[in-house]
Amino acid sequence: MRKEICLDRDWRFHLDEAIDANFMGYDDRAWREVALPHDWAVEHPFDVRWSSGTGYLPGGIGWYRKHFFLSEEEAGKQVRLTFQGVSRRARVWINSNYLGQHAYAYTSFSFDITEFIRPGENVIAVRVEHTETADSRWYTGSGIDRHVLLTLTDPVCFREHGVFAVTQGACADRAEIRIQYATEGASSVRFRLMTREGKTAGRTTGRKPSGMAEMEVITPRLWSPEDPYLYTLRCEALADGKVRDRTEIPFGIRTFRFDPNLGFFLNEINMKLKGVCVHHDAGCLGAAVPKNVWKNRLSKFKGMGCNAIRTAHNPPDPDLLDLCDEMGFLVMDEAFDEWEGIKNKWWQGHNVYPPKHFGYGEDFPQWHRQDLSSMVLRDRNHPCVILWSIGNEIDYPNDPYVTPLFREVMGNNDANKPLAERLYDPKKPDAGRLAKIAAELTEIVHGLDDSRPVTSALSFPELSNRTGFADVLDLSGYNYREKFYEEDHAKWPERVILGSENSHDPAAWREVEDHEFIAGQFLWTGIDFLGECPGWPNRISRAGALDLRGKEKPLYAQRQALWTEKEMIRIAVSSADTEDRGAWGESFRWEGKAGDRKRISCYTNAEEAELFLNGKSLGRQTVSRASGRRAVWLADYEEGILEARTDGARDSLATPEQATEIRITADKQRLSADGTDTAQLTIELLDKDGRPASDEMIICQVLGDCSLLGLENGRPDDLTCYAENHRLTREGTLTVYLRAGKSKGTGILHTRTSGGLQANWRMNCR
């Protein structure tokens, strides 16, 4: 019967070249022990020598080795080794036998290692090469940064990705499910749909080794963001009347469709996609993000009113899609940021010329079919996935594609682009080529999944609508091009248009609300991320509604006011002496010098709000959709308390005072003593009144069999090495990540401040 083994524990790691490390008998006892997922880049100092685009962190060459043992019975099975992601250029060996290589950092890949496996000890060796850091427009990470799995099956089994189930139709009374399957040597197959309570909701059989089966479900419970109900599809392959293989797949019954005039429908209910784009890193954790960290972030998005995620700009960690299934998020699953043409890679600051030119474009001609197929095959059973995106801003003007239709063109980030870079140059690749590539990629996707539309996030639709690029897509995604919504809908009334990337400006959301045919939008971004920064010493992009700690920013409060119904209000503050940048330039902090002129914002979904400073009313204001659900007051700073009130909600900010207490909270009370389980902790400095206190340095020490993974404050210019055990708080808080060891017992996080406060948190490992 099928057995899946997670190989995340007990890897040996060496940074730098290691001659003969692919040999099974190589002595790796002096190498460092690590657990997966692992990203070595965040263990090293930030350095201006590296690329601003990837957050000033290094790359290099790294070797990983894993010793594991199989019994005689296990070694007699069919064995497949799967890597869910390696950044990047992985070469893999098993027991000294070379299996092959994989270039892309974000797609899963696997090898059939049955021929090379043996009873007793087996050794995997992986060489990871990431020597050029200016190879991406955002932080990539370096290492085996996703899970590694070993799958053991009978020779009679379902093929890899051999089951694909689709809801053909569904209503309150019944649902029809189509199951496409492929096996190795089975005489028949059978499928059973199980409820969470273990009852059978539907069943069907297939009488061929490969083929199609149909299943009917009576009174199904439909999957949705409000009720993300998952069944389990139990799949069995039989031979000689015996079950030889069994696998189970989470399955959500749902239908969806995009209408060119009415937007998006889920289970025949019209709704707007309230989405965010997310990159794959988590600050101090780099690209090696544990599942619970993603869960915490998605929980925050739920509170913001978000119901959709775009994986910018690459296939995501499978853990993220599992959580989107479980928590109820609709997903645009994206494949590439560049095709044949390599985009400008900023290494001295965003849009600081000259750029470098490295990236996936070097690999696309050889690897695009395999990588795109890998994404679709791996992710097509997720009910959360509603869109396949074949590319992001591939049509960005003059980067590198050009057209004689426009003599001079600027993109949305080209304020500093030299004139020569804005002009048509016939020596550069012609944008007409993109339609041909898009047609090929769309055909690849349709061949693997005919149940979801294909899109691409267009940065230059005014051109792509003329070259034929948009014509080969099922749906057109527009990046920051709200001004063309009405005009293009009138020109192409049968075409579906979606905001695939949009600013936080409330005006962009009003374009969605005011146009029934626009299905929704995806904000740039949901979370701050490493890289794509303006230049040293800033190491991150600050585009997120959440910062790198996973804490809310004023952008979050603004979106909460626009997207949620439960009455809320949040106060944010900026200096009145600077340009009013709205939520972008604000903080949740009331501090300054007496007499400083302050701009005070209240974000609320109520109709009116009143603001008080030290108990004195500063006035009452109406709040409207036109104002972006924002009311603004100007006032001179004085120490004390700001308080905002509506009829059903309150918020307050107080001048931060010296800390008198450290409060530690965690997302888990217990951890598994498996060497891989993690906890996310929030350290808060509180003053005598229990309010957020002045910022101080926090020093952390871990006692017992557990380890400190990192400290994150989200400060853009904090260049403290992530490997250090100390960090300054931000707005009185700090996020800490711990990993359990392999021994049962109690681990202790001991914290102290530069001011002398101390506190402990006990971690129970079982």
C-alpha cells in the first residue's frame, strides 16, 4: 500500500563547493545538521555588494546530503523522490547515481529512484547553485526551501498526478464530478467521496487502467470562502481483485465562472474578488516559510476582508495552497515573471541604471513546458485555484520587448528611465512574438486542465490588445490600467477583464465597485517582502498591507474599512509637514515633540467618526466611499491619548512610555518533538497602563532542545544580520520564530530588554 515519508529531518549542509560530495561514501560528519525547509541566504549579513533586487543577501553554492534507511520490504517498492522546491539549479544524486537537474526555483520535480534504492542505508546528495544574486526582481532564497518527500507504492499504482477530479456541475440538490485517472497496471479502480464525518457521499468505478469516471453526489456541501468545506476523495487501484494502491485527495465541490458583463460567480453567486498579491518569503525566515506562518498571515487577510490570493510571480509552496483550500481563499496560480526575454534586474536600487540581465529567461526555452506542466499537474486538484496565469508583465514596455506602434513608452515604474531606454529600438525583441508564446503556453495548460481559464497579468494592454497577445487568453488581467476598463470593455464586450495587480489607492477599488463587468482586483501587495527595494540601506519593498512581522499597517486598516462590514475604526498618524500620502505614509504611533503639526487619519466603515485628544473632541466628520473611508484631522501634538469613536467601534493610540512588562504570546501551545515543527511568537513591550511602550532592543536566548529561527521587526533599514539573537522592536513589538528539537520536554525562550526587563516563554515538545 502507498506510503509517503517526509524527509525534512536530519540533512547535512555545507556552504561552498565540495568535491566528490555526490559520492555515497563521502564523509559528511563535519557538515552542519539542518532541517528543511532551509534557506542559507538569511543566515548571512546584508551587504551592498549583493543585489538590491534580492534584498542584499548572498547566494553561492551549497551541498545537502540526507541519510535514510529502508527495510527489505520498503526497498522492494516503487520509490519516487519529490522536491517541492529548490532555489535554484539543483543537481541530484541517489546512492552515487546521478538523477538529473532542475533549474527553476519554484516548481516541484521528482525522480523514480526504484532502480537505485537498497535495503538499509541510502544517501541523497543535492548540489544547489545560486551564484548570481541579480537574477530576480525580488528575493528568491538559496537552498532546499520546500519539503522533500519519498513515496513508496506497489508496482500497480496510480501514476504521479494520476487522479484529476473536477466538479462538472453543482447546486443545492446534486453535484456531478468527473474523475480522470491513470494507473500502472491496474485492472480497475474505484473512488469514494468521504465527508469529514467519515460517511460516503458518492462512489464510482472504472474498468480500465486509465480513463474517466463520473460520480453523483446528492445534497452536496459546496466549498466557498465563507464555508471552505472539504471532502476526501479516496482512490483505489486494484489488480487480481485486491487493492494494490490507495491515495486520498482533499476535494471541494464548487463551480465558478467569469462573465464578460457581470464579473465572477462562485456557485452561481455573483461576487467580487478582493485579492492580494503575495511573494514567497517571510523576512528573517527567507524562502523557507513554515506552514503555520502562512496560516497566521492568511488569518490576518481574512480579517481584512480578503478572499483571494495571487501567487506573485511564481508557483507557490504547496502548503500555501493547502491552507487556501482549508481557509477559503480563491487563487490565481502564476507560473512566470519572464519568458524568453530577460527583464532588467536592479542591483543598485530600484530603477537605478544600469541593470544586470540574468534570470529565468535563460532557462525558459528549454524548461518552460516542463515547469508549466509541473505547476498545473501539481495544483489542479485544489478547489481554491480558479485561474492559471502564464506570466506577469511579460509585455512591460521596452523590458525587453518593443514595438514600432509606440515610438516612446514608459511603464508604471519608469519615472527614472533614461530616454534611450524609452524609445523604440528595432534591435530589441519585437512584442509581436509574445502572442505566439502565449498561444503555446495556453495550449499547454488547456491540455492538462480544461476546467479553468488562462490569464496573464498585462502591464501594457494598450499594446497587447493590438498584437494578439490578449486574444489567445481566456481572461485579460490588467496591472494598474483601470483607466482602460470602460474603453476596452466597449471595444471587446465578450472579453473578461480583471484587475490582476492594483495599487492600494481606494480609487482603484471604486473602479471595481462601479463597473459590474470587472471581476475584482489584487492589491500590490498583501505583505512586505525582501528585495525590490529603493536602495541601500533599505532591504525590502514596503508595498504590503502587513509588514514583514505579519503585523497590520495603516494600509490594512484602510482596506478593512473598504472590504469588511463589521463596524471598525483605526487611527493612524503622519506629519502634517510632509506630503499627504494617505495610509502609505502613516503609522500606528502617537509620538513627537510638543507643537509638532500632525495629520491624524481614521479609517472606518461607519458613516461618521469623532476624534478626541486627551478627552477633548477635535470634531466629528462624515466618512464616505469617495473619501476612501478616511477622515482626516490636523492637530498639534501633545502627549497623551488619541481616541476615535463611532457608534459601534473605538480605537486609541497613546504616547509610548518606558516599558514595564514583556508580554509573549504564541500561535501554538505545544510543538511536536520532530525537529521540524515551528512556533511564531509575538513579543510586546507594554508600559504601566498596558499600552505599547517605547522601542527597545530585545535579546533572546533559547534553552533546551529547540532553536531560534529568527527575529523580525519589519523595519526596512534594519541591517542587523538575521543570524543574531537581538533586534530592536517596532511599535513596541517583535516577531520571533522557534523550531522544536527532537527530544520531548520543555524548551525555554528567555528574553530581556536593553532596559533590563526579563520574561520567559516555555515551549512544550511532545
